[in-house]
Amino acid sequence: MTDLLTIDYLRDYLLVGAALFALGMLGFLSRRNLIVMFLSAEMMLQGTALSLIALSRYHGNWTGQIFTIIILTVAACEAAIALALIMILYDRRASLDITLWRELREEAAPDLVPIEVEAAEAEPVEPIEGPETYPQLTPAGVEPEHPIQPWTERRR
Amino acid sequence: MTTGSLLPTLIILLGAIGVYLLLPHRLGRAKPRSVHVAGATLTALGFLGFLFSIMAPPTTANPDGHYYIAAAFFYAFSAFALGSAVMTIVSRNPIHSALWFAAVVLSSAGLFLLAGAQFLAAGTVIVYAGAIIVMFLFVIMLAQMEGRAIYDRSARSPGTAVFTCFLILWSLVYCLGSLASRPEGVDEDPALFNQKLTPGRELAEHYRLDGDHSVKIALDRVFRTTSADRDAEGLAKPDVAGLGESLYTDHLVTVELAGSLLFAALIAAIVIANPKRSLRSGEPEPTPSDA
Amino acid sequence: MAGFFVQWIWVVPLLPLLGGIVAALGATRFRFNAAIPVAIGIAAAFLFSLGAWASSGPENTIVVSKWLAAGSFQVPIELRVDGLSTLMLSMVTFVSTLVVIFASGYMAGDPSYPRFFAFIGLFVFSMTGLVLSNNFLLTYAFWEGVGVCSYLLIGFWYAKNSAADAAMKAFLVNRLGDIGFAIAIFWLWTIVPNHDLSYTNVLAEGTLANLPDSARVGIPLLLFWAATAKSAQLPLYVWLPDAMEGPTPVSALIHAATMVTAGVYLIARSTALIALAPGVQLLICVVGCATALLAAAIAVTQNDLKRVMAYSTVSQLGYMFMALGAGVGGVAQLAVVAAIFHLFTHAFFKALLFLASGSVMHSMGDVIDMRRFGGLRHRLPYTCWTFAVGGLALAGIFPMAGFFSKDEILLALAAAPEAAHAMDLTWGWVYGLIYWVALLTAFMTAFYTGRAFFMTFWGPEKLPSPDDPEAPEVDAHAAHGDDASHGHHHIGEESAPIMTWPLMILAGCAVVVGFLFGSTGWLEHHLQGMYGFEGLGHAPHAFGWGTPILGMVAGLAGIGLAYLLYGEPSPAPARLAATFRPLYVASLNKFYVDEIYQWTVMKVLWVSAAVLRFLDISFVERTIVGIATAPRAIGRNALAVYQNGLIQFYAAATAASVAILLLILLFS
């Protein structure tokens, strides 16, 4: 019996894959949070996986799907190592901003928008209230020594 | 292009403008609600146009009705995938981005199912949505700043990025949109045989009869019995069984390599994330430094 | 056996080079034994060259290896073992051996002892290569080699400013001549068949017959120009007297026996080529004559013993060129034989004279001004009598070697007018004039030789002291330094046997060589084995007694006059000098040739150099620096902006490029 995946459906799958790829690239290029950048890269991989699956079904062999399995594997390894590295980077600068990591450059290149200016020009943001706004109970008895560090003094 | 190249260009342009409006401001300024609404509307229009005019419905007649159901599911999954993708990249909160990405993965798993790759659908959900995204969430938890950070609220040169990416998308659409089935009644011209995306099986049949030596050998290597998705009688093999058979006979080395890769990544991740040196016998324990 | 010496002839230049390299590399180990490897190398080369002498022939060439090979430009290292080469080779190696033995005693105590002998080894390598080479370009390479070694050896005591300047002067004046040689080689390359610059090709009769007219005159002129510089003729002789700043063995070896003869060798070798232009031959003769006369005129008044010998060398080289220039028509063979014979004998007696002067200088504590010492014949007997033998040879007294060789030259000059007339040349009478000038110069030669001998060795004994009126203003420190460098040698003692034995050997040679080689015809017979010798014109010459007798008379008269004036201390020379005061002062000051050059040539060069320097700094340098700043400016101001370290920027740039590429592929 003829295959259900005609060239029209193939085209549709490929277009969706292309759109996912393009959107992933957009997120990679424009967001500044390291984690969101990496998520966008994973989305690009999803787009290519979709194209591979469709082509595999179209051509009638398993090669595309096997390739997708390997992409999955590689994405997992990549995610593990990348997140470990992100953790290290966060430890250094206490921020997930990619703009802070700019040492590999020419000294003559001017800063596009200095970070202080950015922070100054940005709209102030409503801060999330922390435990200082929580209702306080009357302490009963002597407060024992807290062996755990409070959440405000987290590891930087 | 099924309907000329002007309409798809307009649709993509609409989508581009919409996404641009939705992205965070270059300097982190808050965008008024109306902008968000406008952006969402334009993006939605773009997507709908993308779905229904670029991805045109199939022109062959459908003898039975489940083609339409399949088509409906296909459009639903595609819309959800594209919408979740846009939400991933425009969310100001990384947790939201991760969750929307989970939605992307789920919808693309649905698309895999529709294409007949059931193992991969399940595998994607388990590995991606189950493991990778959870890992992302853990990292976000460990590495978050208080309040909304400037780097979440702002984007780097959104205009340039939007322009570049939608330019790529436009060129890809231009390329891929011209793939279409041959209308009925047109003679099969051997000269045109290789110009369309010919399915591999037909190529193999053609060259088996033709006897072009090197191409025949290459195609025979690709289209071994274990590699084809139909068995000797022409019935479709079950997905997982066929995939497994092909994986462990044709691509055994690949499996081994993937295993080694995972092993290496495991060690690397542990070593990178834990820079403390392990104690050797005889050495005094390092005193914990004050925080 | 004959073939063996020809096949392995390339060993001859290599042995001294090897000795020099061993002396250089093992300098710290050998210290004051560094002369031994060099002496062994040169002696072995001499023995080998004797074998080569026996097996020489006009066609013996061997190709040792490839050197330059670029398409049609092929210059292999080819050596030639014919009559002229082996003659010069044996002479060079023999004299070099004796000079090295002498120098090992003379230079004892000098802190740069090994460097000296390394340079000597290098020099002998270059010289032997020069005489053995069969290719003009290879000869040029060795020509430069001897020039460099001359520079290194003259400026051996480089800390002394005068020595460094003299070395530079020698090298630069030689360079002027090398330009002529180079242009001659280029010209030859363009017109010679197969562009083959070997002697067998260039001097072949066929090639010579097909030369264009301009080349027939131009190339001999250029070759003579080169020889002028190397063999110290007018106007480029000015470097040779200053070259006496080097150690005396260097003067003996290089500026008496070997290097300065390279020019004569080149002209002799190219006689077939030069004989095509009788006008150039006349020019050679005239220049040689003028040089001989001028140098002899300067030598009669010099007070520095080595300077006298230097000008004497210039004068005797003029004789050799006179002989070569007289080779018109049928006299050609005789002329070549005469010039080479004189070169041969001159090597022996001039080296002897220089070494004896060195021995005198050594004994007198580095004083060489003849006015400061006298009557040394009892203190330095060996030096005195060997000097006498050399002096007699130089003056041309029978039966010394100089007599026979000078006689041949005069014979050639006498036969030249007839030969010129036979060739329908109008200037045959000039040769006759030159003949008489040559005799006059012989008289002057004998005079100044006798003067030098009698001032040094005759009369009352006198040793140099700091109270001499001619003593330079010197502090005791420097004098002590010189003494210390000569080891245990005290002033007034005869030199060590290692220095006197070479003197005696050379004196013996100076006595017998003329008779042995000239009268028996052995030399002429040997030179028959020179390439192209048969092609030269030869006519039978009547042997007249007039020329030898005139030569003897001139020589004896000169020595007699010198004895009269200088045998006993007398006021006669001073009175003579006062009478002819302008001439005397001019002669003492070398006829102001150096000053003339300074004010004509040097000033022009300095002015042009200043102009060029200005142009260079203000235009050329500014342009180049300007061109160099352009990429820098572009990089720093335009392109560096894009290296801002932001990963997303780089990724965006990559994505944009991919998009553009995709679009180009789609729409092309």
C-alpha cells in the first residue's frame, strides 16, 4: 500500500521544523539569560529532529529516526555539561547574564551599552517581597542557634 | 509556492513584527499592555496564515475520512508547538520559559507520533521533558537572583535578531514551499526524475533495474532489509521492533559511541560541577572557610 | 697515475680549508699550536700539486659537482689542470707553506693566534680555487673570496684604527674592480654560445671569432679594470701600501706572492680574448709602465721598510702587465711566458724580502722605520744575507731569478714594435718608448732596493731607542705591550730558526729558480700545456745580447749608486733631497694620490650620499610608513569594533551570513 506520508505532508513537517529552528535561533540571539539561551538552542535541535523524522518516514528507512535518537543523546550530554558550566559561571559572578562574560575581545571595541547605563535606564521593577514582610510571631523562649544559613545568605 | 511568493512573505512579515513586539525591550523597559496584545494578535495571525496558506492541505482526494482527522491533529500539534515556542522565547521569567519549552517538546512528540515514530515520541517526552527540563529547573533554582534580574527583562538587539532569523525562515520557506506532489495527468518525464525529492525506495527500485553500478551499491547498502521500514512482504514493520532491529544491526557502532559519549559527559559534568579535590589518604581535612 | 691527480684535484683547495676549519673550531684547544693543522693542510696540498704538475695537459678539466643550475643557466664547479693552473698552484702552495711556518714563529704570543691561521687556511683555499677554476663565474666567486680574506687579514689587529681603515680601503677599492669583472661576466654570458662561461667555451677559437666588435674591446677592458684593482695598478693601487698595516706574513703571502697575482693570472688566462683588441693591449702596457715608474719613484724616498717593499710590489706588477700588454701579433706566446715567469720568480723573491723585513721588524721590537736602526749585518746574519739574495734578485742581477724574468719581459717589449708593424698598427713606436722607460725603472728598482739594504744592514750599528728624532710619541705602556706579545724575544737578537729556515729556503729558490725554469725552457714547455696556448701568435725571435747586458748595467748602476749614497753615513742624500726639494716632498707624500682621490671622488660620493639620505628619509620612508599605517588604522578603528566579545553578536553575524548565503544560492 502506498505510504501515507506524501510529499505534501513532508513539506508541512519540514516547514514546522524550519519554523521551530528559526524561533529557537531567535531566542538564542536575543535573550540574555544563560538558561533561556540554552533552552532556545535545545529548541533548534527539536526542529531538526522533526525534519529528520519526517524525512525518515518519507524515504522509508530508519536512518532518520536513529539519527534523532543520537541527537537526543547528544542533547542530554550537552545539557548536562552546559548546565554544570553555567553553575560555575554563576558562582563567579553571581549572575546569569551573558553580557558579563566579554573578556575575549579587542580593547578598541566600545561597549555597546554599558551595564550601569542599562541598569539606570531600565524601569524599576517591583521587588518580590521576602521574608521580611511575612507576619512575625512573637518569639517563644530563647531562639536557638540556627545551624542552617538563612535563605538570604545563599551561596553566591 | 502554491500561491505566489507575496502572500507568504506578508505572513512571515506579520509574524516577525508580532514576535518583535512581544520580545523584551532592549534596555529592559516595561512594555505597555497594548503592545503585548498587539504583538500577540499579529503573531497569531502570522501563525494562522502560516498554517493554512503555506502549509496547504493535501490536494489528493481522501478515500476515507481519517485523513482529515490526521490533518486536524497535525494542525493542532503544529499550532501548539509554534505558539509554545514563541512563548518560550518571550517569557520574562525563566521558569515560565522552561515550562513552555516542555509544551514544545510535548507537541513535537505528538508530531512524531503522527509521523509514525512512536518510540521517539515516547523517548523525547521521557528524556527531554522528563529529564532535561527538570534539570533546567533545578539549575534555575540554584542560580537565581533575587527579584527580576535585568537580564531577564531585557533582550539584546531584538530588531536585528528578529530580522536575521525571519530572513532565514523566509528563505527556508521559499525553498521548501515549492515541494508539491505532481498533479494528475502529467507524464512522467525521466529527466525530471531526480529533481523532486524522490523517496529513497523509488530511487532504489529505479537503479536496481538500471544497473548504474556505484549508485546501486550505495543504495543497496542503505536499503538493506533491516534498514527498510517494510519487511519482505511489503508490510510495515512495527515501529519499535523495526527501529531496534535497524539500530542494533546497521548502526551498532553508533550505539557504542553514544554510550561512550554519555559516559564521558557524565564524568565531565561531575568533575566540572564539583571542583573540590577529593581527599587522599594521609592528608588533613581542609577546614571549611567562612562564607 | 696521471688521471688520479686530475680526478682528485679538488682535494687541493679543500686541504687548506680543512686545516683552517680545524684551527678555527679547535681554537681553545690548540691555542698556540693552531698553525699545525693549517701547515699540514697546505703542505699536503703542495705535494698533491706536484703530482698535478706532472699530469697537466691543455684538455684536463673535471666537473666536481653541480653548483648553479637554473634552466639554461648552468654553472658547475669545474676545475682545470693545465700548464698555467698547475704552475700557479705549485707556486702558491709552496710559498704559503713557507709563510705559514714563518708566521707560526712570528705571531707567537698573539692572543688571536688561531684566528690568524684559520684565515690563512681560508685564503689559501680561495686562491687555489681561483687558479684551478675552469669557469669565469667560479673564478669570480674565488676572486671575491680572496678579497674577503685579504680584508680579514689586513684588519687582523682590528682594534687599531689604522688597520681597520686600511682593511676597509682595500676591500672597497677591490670592489670597484669587481664591478668590472661582474659586468664582463654578464656580457660574456649574453654572447657566448650555450651561455657556458667555462674557459674551454669562451676561449675557444670558434667563440672568439664570433664575438661582436663592441665585445672585442669592451670585455678585455672590463677584465683589465678588474685586474687593475686586484693587482694594484693605476688608478686603483692605493690600497696596497696601506695594506702593510697587516702582519708581515700577510703582506708576504697576499700582497707579494698570491693575491695580487690573481689579476695577472686572469689577464694571462684570457690572452686569447685580449689579443683580439690590440688597442687594449697597448693600454695595458701603458698603464703597467706608468704604474711601474710611479711606484718606483715613490719607493726611492720612503723611510718605512715595508712601504718600500709594497711600492716595489706595485712596480713589479706593472712589469708583468707591461709584458702582457706587449703580446701583440707574433709576440703573444713570448709575452705570456714572460709575464708568468716574472710572476713566478717575483713570488719567491718578494716573499723572501717581506719575510726578511718581518724578521727585522721582529728583532727591532716592531720598529720598521729605517732611520732608527742600521748596521744590523752582524746581529742578524741570516736575515741580512737572505735579504741580500732577495735584493739582488729584485734588482735583476745575474744569475739570480729576477735577471732571467726581467730579461724576458724586456725581450718581449723589444720585439713588440716589429710585431705591431706586422699587424699594421701605427703605435708600434710606443712599445719602444716603454722599453726604455722599463730600463729606467729597473735602474730605480735596483737603487731603492740597495738603499733599503744598506740603510738597514750596513754602516755603524744602531738600535732603535726612544730618543730617536723619528720615534713616535708613544707611552712606555704600549712598547711594553709589544714586547710582551713577542714572548721571550729580546731586541737585537736574530730570529728563531723557525723563522730563518723559510728565509733560507726562499733564498735558495730565488737563486736557482730563474736558471732552472727559464734558461732550460722548462717553464715555456710547461706552459705549452695551457689551454689555447698554441692558438696564440708566435714568431721566431732573434736572441740578442743587447737587452740582457743593458738590464745588468742598469741593475749594477742602481746598486752602485745606492752604495755610494747609503753605504756609509753621509750628508749626500740629505743634500740631494734638498736640491730637488719639491720632487722629494712629492715623492715622500706618494705624489698626493690619496689626497686627490679624497677631494674628487670622495667628496662627490659624500654629497650624493647626503642627498640620497634626505630623499630616503623624507619620501621613501614616509610613504612606506604611511602604507603600513593603513591596515592598522582599518583594523583598529573599523574592524576591531566588531570583536566585542559578545557571543550573541558573533552568533548573529554567523546567522546573517548564513541567511545571505542561502539567498545567494536561491537566486543565482
